[in-house]
Amino acid sequence: MTIRPLAAVAAITLPLTLPAAAQQGTLAQVQQHLRATQTMTAAFTQTGRSGKTLNGTMTLKKPGKIRFQYEKGVPLLIVADGSALWFIDYSVRQVQRWPVKDSPLGILMNPDRDAARYAKVIPTANPDVISVEARDPKRPEYGRITMVFARNAAAPGGLMLQGWVALDAQNNRTTVRLSNQRFNAPVSDGAFRWNDPRKTGGRR
């Protein structure tokens, strides 16, 4: 199946609301995919508000673990170790902590969350593309994430995660596109360890 850029998907999103039955059925399929995906690796391309693009490798392991390893020369690392999501900037030895459950990425890392309680399907003009927006209306400061899936019988639950658009409380938009997705291969817990630059000055 051809992987379509997220920008093209966004362009065909329609201002419609799906019938309740269709919403339920589509969210159930998304939930099935998320629960069937125990591990995942992919190459990613990240574009931020300024338009700057960074590349790297994403590694996911449930529950609660994810790592964004940026390309050589980029002194940044994002890691969730099962309890917290860490933002590490090795250039200034700065570390920020964010509870996993409060992150928009929590939907990807916790297979037990009920998607119907905090997510809705955004209709698209392409039946092979599913767009799902997730957010907590009671906690807007956590931001929201819009995930894009393509139907693919070879992927878990019949869906292939193509990427997402994350919007924080300050309306800063980050777009992530995935490629070379691989599912449910063994991933060591050691992949989610990192060196704290405040203690060692090192990088992992």
C-alpha cells in the first residue's frame, strides 16, 4: 500500500461527523490495532512549527515505553521509560519530565486506555485512510494528537500507523511521518535507558 504524506491526508479531511455506529466501529478497529501492536520500530521525519525537519528512529514497547533517537548531530532525545516521558537536550544539559499518562503519546503507549472515551474519528475522503483525534477535554493543557492510519491487511488489526500531528496548549504543531514500520519484533528494555547529562554530561 502506498504511504501517503500526512499533509495530503490533512487536505482531504472533511468537516463532517460520522454516525455514532461508524464512529464506534472505526474506533474499535483502531483500538484493536493499538492492542495488537506490542512493539514497533520505524524511521521518522519530524517537522516543527518553524518548518525545520529532523529525522531519526522510533522504538515503541508496551506498556509505556517509547524512544525517539534523532539523527547524528542532533543533541536531543525523547524517551518514555514506563513511568515518565523525558525530554533531554544534551547541548545544554537540560532534562524535562512529563507523566506518560498526561502526554498525547499516551494513546500509543497504553493498550488498556478506552479510545472511545477521549478520541473521535475525523472523516476523510479516502476510505483507505483513517484519522483519529485524541484529547482530554477536561485537561486541555495536555494538548491533542491526530493520528493517521492506512488500511493494510499485513499490519496488526489491519491498520498501519502513518504518523501524527501533535498540538500543544500553546498551539505549537509538530508533525511526525513514519516509514519502514516493523511490528512485534523483540525489543530489549535497555533500549529505553538514557544517560542523564546533569550527572555525567554524556549522551546515549
